[in-house]
Amino acid sequence: MYLSRFQINPRRRGAHKLLSSPQALHAAVMSGFPRQPAATEGRVLWRVDRDRRHRILLYVASPSAPDFTHLVEQAGWPTVQTWDTRRYDDFLSSLQNGQRWAFRLTANPARSGRPKKEDDGPTKRYGHVTVDQQRQWLLARTERAGFRVLTAGTGEPDLIVRERETVTFPRKGSKVTIRRVCYDGRLEVTDPAALRQTLVRGLGHAKAYGCGLLTLAPIG
């Protein structure tokens, strides 16, 4: 596995196009790989972050190393090295029970159900709307994902829900709408094998549209 970080140049016209369309950015990310990964290898996950220096950063976890030369030409700085790729396997294999990490996750907290007026028929996916619903969505999945969220000094989970947005874009003649949320917090590893799977396969739905990538960093 590999983890890449690409700095997007917001002043480029191509960057505006990519940042305004999750489908376009997904296609651009996937163009960095000569072949699609097999199901047993994991999947390509990506996420757009904005850091404290106001940089726009694209993170990509992938089974093989990407070539983002085309992204540099479209949305980077052509004369500057704007992406970095590192092996992820050593970090993944170093995860152990009891370790504590800061984490960030962009996800699509949603539930499946039927419209209130319909008793039967296919279920649909509905995005959670309130902050409490979105927090509970993640907290209900941490055990299976291989970690627990630590408790803050107030006794509440050390978890912040931010950058809540509804993203709508056209796809194959129809309209796609997803609720995208960024979570920041602190966690403790409870099942290293399960957490490794979460890190390489993602958490939740809408992974093709910038959701599901969980990353860890040292606390503090």
C-alpha cells in the first residue's frame, strides 16, 4: 500500500473544475494508475483537506504507487514537485493494541430505509442531517473498524464534526447528492487487523466521491 499527498494549486482553472466535481476528481485520481487494483489488493481512496496553512491537499491511499504528472499539469505547479508518495505497509504493520492516535476521516454518514409513504419496494440511502446523528453514525462503527474514540476531559467522546456539506452533481443523466462530513478526534487501537482493513478499504459509502479515507497522526 502507498499513501500520497498532492498539493492543489487553487489558482489553476483545472483545480476549480476538479474541486467542484467529486466525479471529475475521482476520474483524475484514477487516471494516475495504469490498471485498476484487484479486489484482493484493496482500493483507491482519496480525500481533500485544508490545513492550517490554508493549503488544499489531496490524500490518496492506493495498492500501487500513482503517477500524478497529469494532475500537476492540470491543477498543480508544473515546475515544482507538488506530490509525495510513501510506502504505507510498514506503518500498517506497526499498529498495535493500545496505541493512541489523532485521526481524520471524511465520510458519508447515511442510513438505508424506505420513504415514509412507501411500505415496500427498494430501500434508499439517506444522509444523516444533524451533528448528533453524524457523531452517532461514526461511534456505532468504531468497534468493527478496530478502534475506540477516546474520552475528552468533559467525559464526552473526543470527536469534532466539521466541514459538513451537501454535494450535488450530475452523473449519467441523473443527480447524485451526498452529505459529506469531516471528523477529527483521538482514538485507541482495539483490533489492529480490523483497523488495517479500515485504513486500506475505507469506512462508509461514497468512497468514489472523496469519502471513507481514515488517516492517523501522532497525538500532539
